[in-house]
Amino acid sequence: MKFGLFNFIYYAGEEPLPGGLIAPKHFRPAQSLASLRSGFALFEHADALGFDWVSVSEHHYSTSMTPSPIVAAAALSQRVHRADIAVLGPSLPFLNPVRTAEELAMLDNLTGGRLVVALLRGTPPEYLAYGTNPAESRPMFEEAVELMLRAWSEPEPFGWEGVHYRFRTIAVSPTLIQKPRPRILASGNSIESLEFAARHRFDIGFSFANPVTAGKHFAIYKDKAQSYGWTPTADNALYRHYCYVAETDAAAAEDNKRHGFYAGYGGRSLVAPTRAEAMPATPKTVADAIGGIVAQSRDYGGTANSAIDRSIPPIIGSPDTVIRRLEELRDVGNIGRVDLIFSSGQLPHELALQSLTLFAKEVFPAVQTHAQ
């Protein structure tokens, strides 16, 4: 397995900010600056510890301080010198896809070819913030991706007359360092997304997903990819969740409770269920898996199940507990890449650094050894 540090770079004020839309009056310049510095220090520490990549994402009107992940990644390119730098976003229905292609190409140059990109649709609250019609988000997203891929690969200027985008002349400069393009990640949360990723040979990603559901989605993704002439491996599947490591399960649970590290998990046990408890019967065929998925809940697009399951506990506990959770992701979910959030709530920066260091020292080598 390979590991990355995902960091929202939360605003850390003297008091917790209210949920939902955050009014500008709640922010203080000195605390904003301190939050950014702490977030970047955590990225640098992960780089020094040997994490494979670091990730920034796009969020708006929230406590996250990266409304533009490309700006954050450009700053990281001058401070993170070994690990890849993943831009999660940009949320294409809100943006000009040609300008986005240009900025990402520039970022690929700044990183020396270490750029990883997640091309995403965004979320319903962000559609409201930007006045984007959710019903048009999928066709806008898919056309934007096709346009960007061509903009990165076309050697001569060209025009584009699409349904949602029209450009007389497109000539992206600078060109990408990575050829034919950087590694690209797409959502693995719905049947449509899985088909789209398989068709373009993109990786797939899950956030806060049930490992069983992730494994079912991976089976569908693999089946569709094979119909397009290629076979993905676990290295093409990424999983994201919150992670906190302490010397014991009790210490990890106490720190979580005291500092509100993962308040979204409704007070239930932070220790993972056994595999027998977590795993329903495995479908015999991909067709069975598809039927089971569609029969569950619908995603916000209204077309297929979402893999997101907020009842799945964060990866919190002693090194042994965290190792077991990661092995379950690997064995049940076919996950080869894990993007972990080590900083959240009012967790002090020193504890985030401590957790990150303990993970690198105890968890990472154990999972690698067990995988051999």
C-alpha cells in the first residue's frame, strides 16, 4: 500500500466556528496565517517521513482554507521536495476548463512532474454557492474533461464547439512535463463515474466508504476497464478517511473526544468492527454487485448508489488497530492507495505531528511487511 497526507488546512481559531456557511466576520487574520503555516508544516513533515504524496482539495465558504487547491499546490511545490502533490478538485463545473488546463500544466512544471490531479464535479452546497445547475453538472464535467485532455495532447492550436463550452482557439502553454498527462483520479462513488474512469483509464477514489462497498465498486470498475482493453490493479484505487494514531486505543479515543477530531462519527465505538460483522455476503458476479449497489441508496445526482457511508468509523486507535483497518481496506476493498486526514477539529498541531510520526514509524512498515 502507498500513503498520502490529505489536509483541509482548517482554520484554527480560539473558538470553534459554526457549522455550515461561515460568515467572514468569524475569521481573524493572525489565526488564518497561523492555520496556513501549521497546515504547510504538516505537509513538510509528511514529506520528510516518506509519505508518497500530499493532497489539497477545493472547498468553498467553509473552515477549509483552500478554495483554490492549485494556489495551495503551487506553494507546496516550493516546500515539499520529494512527495507527489495531488490537487483534489478542481471542481470543473464551476471553472473555465481551458484556464484550468493551463494552470495545471504550469503546476506540473513547478513540481517537476510530480503533479497528481483529481477531476471532480463538486458538491451540492458548492453548486448553490456558484449558481451552477446540479442537473447539468455531469454533462458539463464530462465535456470539460474531454476538452482538457485534448488541450494537453494537441500539438497545434484547435477550436472547440461543444454543448457547454465554445472556444475559437486553444493552445495550452506551458505544456505538461508528464507525458501524455499526469495521473488522474475520478470519483468511484457511482456506476456512471466508474464507467467514465474506466473508459479514460483514470484511477478511482472513495471517501469515508464502507470497504465492502468499495470492493464491489472496484469489481465493476475492473470489469468495465477490461471491456476497454486494460486491467486496473489495487494501485488504481484510493481511499480517504480521518486517521489518528496513539499508543493505545483508549488514548486515541480520549484525544478524539477531547479535541473533536472526528465529530461526524455519531459517538459510536471508534474500534473497527470485525470482518464478519462488516462484510455481507460477497456477490458472485459483477452483475450481482451492480444490482446490489443500485438497490441501495441513490447519490445526489439521482442515478446510482454512492459509496459514501458516514457510519464507517474513522481509522483511529493504536498502531495495531490502525494496521487491522488498513489490511481490511486492502483485502476487502482492493485499495492500494490511502489518503489520510491527520488534522481536524481543535486537535493541537503537536498531536497531529505526533500521530503522523507514529503512523510512519509503526504502521507504514507493518502494512508493507504484511503485504509481502
